[in-house]
Amino acid sequence: MTRSEPTAHPALVVDIQYRNPHCPALGIDVGSLSALRKRSSPQQQALPQRLDFHLLVLVTRGSGTYMIDFVDHDCGSGTLLWIRPGQVHRYPAEPGLEARLVLFTADFPPPQLPARALVDAPSGPAHWKLAVPDATSLTTLTGLLASEHVHHGSALAETTTELLRHLLAALLLRIALLPEPEGEPAPLGPNELFTRFRAELERSYATTRSVDAYAARLGVVPKTLTRACRQAVGRSAKQLVDARVVLEAKRLLVHTDLSASAVGRHLGFTEASHFGKFFARLTGVAPGDFRRGLGLDGGRPQTPGR
């Protein structure tokens, strides 16, 4: 775990690397929010964190507010949250909220999972308010994971690892059956081209904002790429590119002390004014105003593009 020390801006993000203290070689860990709180100070819990692994949070008791990438999610019993690698989140401050936590690395689930499981998505649906049958199923599956995780190492390690891998697959497939969360665009049919574009966008958003360039890299014409994006998530390729850039700009503005012009340079803008106009067009506010008033401790921003 590493932490950058604040200089001018106080809300710096803490980068958290995956580590299973009980089974260092195992790519999954299962625990509870109360246990996590016992291991860390209130100051550590209050800081925004960026994970390099997946985190599933199933709320089992109490209520509170969970921040994921500048959106506050109201949580109560039966809420499911999915924080993906690279997303910025902050644990709820309310002491009465309890949750089961499932942490896993991107390479731990079985490779044959369908695209609908969204394990490879850099972002995606993050917040479900579960119906009772769904909450019961997910509680059962996370309970099985927790039980088998405790026993890992007491039997054949290879066998118990595969058991955990397949139990996680069952959990992810059960999540894939959930209705789309309120406010999230329903996937209209994931396809190979969209999957490849999503991966290329994640690699290159800081240097490339041209849909033509992405299409050329993927061996298609821009119209074909845009059609694939609309079929998958109902948004154009240009909308997805811009949304990814502005999300990273928000993260850098709130979680680092970089100037707005430095943030713009980091994201490939040659002129500070170009970055300012781009950010204002996408968010409705100037970069400096977002940092001062719509960061982690300000109002509730609109749902960001992902």
C-alpha cells in the first residue's frame, strides 16, 4: 500500500494493492466491513482509495452513504456495490453499517465467463438495491465463499482454490442475472468489437481522443465502431471516449494537487484553455470550480460518464 502525501490539496487518493494476509498466493479474500474497521484507523477509512482489484460489497445491516467515482450511493440492507480496479471509492462513515466484502484479482475468476459477467469492464453498474430473492441468493453465495475461504489451506490447496474460483464464478453469474440498476443504461448486446474498443480506450484515453484513431487501430471504419458501441451500451464511441477522459480529469482534480493546466497536459491537451472548454462542456463547470465545490466534500455531482 502506498500513499502520496498532500501538499496543496488535502483529498489525495490512497492506492491500495491487493494483498491477502491469510493466504498470500490466493487471488480472493472474503471478510466484513467491521473486521476491516478493526484493522484500520478512522482516518485511513475516511480517505478516498483507488484499488487494483475488484471489491464486492453486500450490505447486511444498517444504512449509510458509499462514494464511488464522485457519486454518493445510499446504502441499506440488501444493497450490492461493485468497485472495479482503478475506480476511486470511500467507505461509509456510519458505524452501524455492516457488509460482507469479497475482494478478488482480475485474473482469479475462470476465463470462460461470458461477457455479461462484466469482470473485464473497467467500469460498469456499481449499485443495486436487491429484491428479496436476489438478496437471499447473493447472501447464500457470499456465505459459501466466506466459509470455504476460512478453510483454505486446511485441505488440498489446489482443490480449495478451484472451489473458491468456481464459487466466485457462480456469484458473478448470479449478479449478471440482476436487473440493470436504476439510472444505468441497459446493455443491448456486448460484442467483440466493443470489448476490444473498451480495452484500447482504457490503455489510450490519456493520449488519444480521436474516434478515427481508435477505429483504425481496431481495423474498422468509425461508423462501424460507433454502431458497435451503441449496440452494446446505447452510447456513441465519441461519448464513451469523452466520458472516460473527463472521469480521469475529475479524479486528478480532486485527488492530486496538480494544477488544472497540468491535468490537461496529462490528458493530452496542448493548451489549458482547450482542456477548460472540454471539461466545462462535459460537466457544466470549470475545472477549478469542480475542484472547489464539486469534489468529495462538496455537493452531489451528476452521474459521471463512464
